[in-house]
Amino acid sequence: MDSILLTIKQSKDNLTKTEQSIAEYILKNPHEVIKTSVQELAPKIPTSPASIVRFSQRLCGNGGYSDLKLRLSAESDVDTALYEELSPSDSIDDMKKKLSFRVDQTLTKTNSLLSEERLKAAINLFNEKNTIIAYGIGASMIAAQDLQQKLLRVGKTVVTNIDLHLLTTLLLAKKNETVLVLISNSGETKEIIKFAQIAHENNVPVISLTQNESSSLGYESDIVLKNDDSSENARLRSAATTSLISQLYAIDILYYSYFSLHFTENVKRISLSQKYISNNFKKDQ
């Protein structure tokens, strides 16, 4: 289960003033809230019991305040410093703990966001089409390249390149046998949206991997696979970290799902390639 305290912290900017007051109090006093009824908590914030109940339902669904306290109780032994942003006073061990905590949360959320139905639909397209074109910009290109190197191992033709003109030319030349995979965390990268539009104009199916299903890219996609980036450092995003990890995790799920479609044949392919690489490209002793 994902961290309720981290969820509250990350959602603060999207809350009303009343909800922000409730969130701040919970973040500062999680152990007290566990032992307090909604009627006892309201005057301490201060707000109304009804506002606390609505806030709890927004986060925990129909379980409301009872579920909120239950989830807080499950985190009662967690170091609250893990929810804080990167600090210049952090030791390497502090940074390791914070990052591993955020990675765990990202993988948990991405796992819950990835729809089995949509994954199966994406894999069916991989199976039907001869060519996969994968593209992303910046860190998302790393995820596209990861999809390429994995599927190449089982004999699937996957093309990726930083030259969007070249990829567009290939897409138009092989439009009847191609599926396009576009990776964009925001789903609002202009070049990627335009590429998706070109694909649709030529009846090429588009699979997107994005954290924003309601984005422009999501609108232009036939299949949207969602990854999580809520654990990304919002104030100091010096580089893509947890968002890239969530993308790579989604790529792994795609790969293993495709692998299992033709399991026996793919095991033979992997075994044969490993044998030839081992026998012919040994490292110098």
C-alpha cells in the first residue's frame, strides 16, 4: 500500500485552504490523529468534523476517517523525515533512505495504475505488427531504448532514434505494419504530440506511456499506459529519478508480458544468443 503521509504531502498544492489546514495538522501530528476522534480533532485544527470527513474520503474513499487513521497507524514506525524533500544537510545514508522510500512508493503506485486490460491490448498490437517505433525525449528516450534492447532479444523489430524526421519517414513507409510507442511523463511535449497526430492521420495505432491520461498525448493515443511520478522531487527536479524508474518498470511489464505469449520460442532465442555471445565475444582475461 502506498504511503498516506506522502500522498497528503504531495497533494497539498491541489487542496482548498481548509483541506490544506487539515493536511498540515495531520503531517505534523500523525501519531495524535491515530488516537483522536473526528469530533476531538476538529477544534484543534480548527475546522468542522464534516470537513475532516470529506478530506478523508477524498484520500481514502468510502472508508473515510476510519481508513485514514488505519493507514496512519500502519506508518506509525516510519521516520517522518523520509517524506521531506532533499536537504543540503542530508548525509549519503539519509539520501539513500529517502530515495529508496520514494522508489518503493512509485513502484507501488505504478503497479496499481497499470491496467491489465490495456497491457493485454498493447501486447496484442506488438504481436500483430511487424515493427515497433519507440520514441521519447530526454530521460524518456532511455525508456524507449530499454524497450528496444529488450524486445530485440526475442526477435521483435523495434526502432528508436533521436532523429524524429527519420522515424517519421519510417512510420510512413511502413504504416500498415507499425505500432508507435510514445513515452512522455507530462504528455504535453509538442514534438511527441505532433508525432502521434501524424500516426493517427495514417491509421498507425499509438500506445502512450504517461503519468497524465488526460494530457494531449493521452487524447491522441489508442492505448494509454499510466506510470506514477508523484514521488518525484517537485521543488528541485535536478533530474528524472523516480519517474524514470516507473517508466522502466512499465517497460519491464510490457516485455515480460510479450515474452510469455511465445514463451518456449523466446526461451530458445535467448538461450541461443547467450551461447553464441559467450563463445564468440568473450571478454579479455
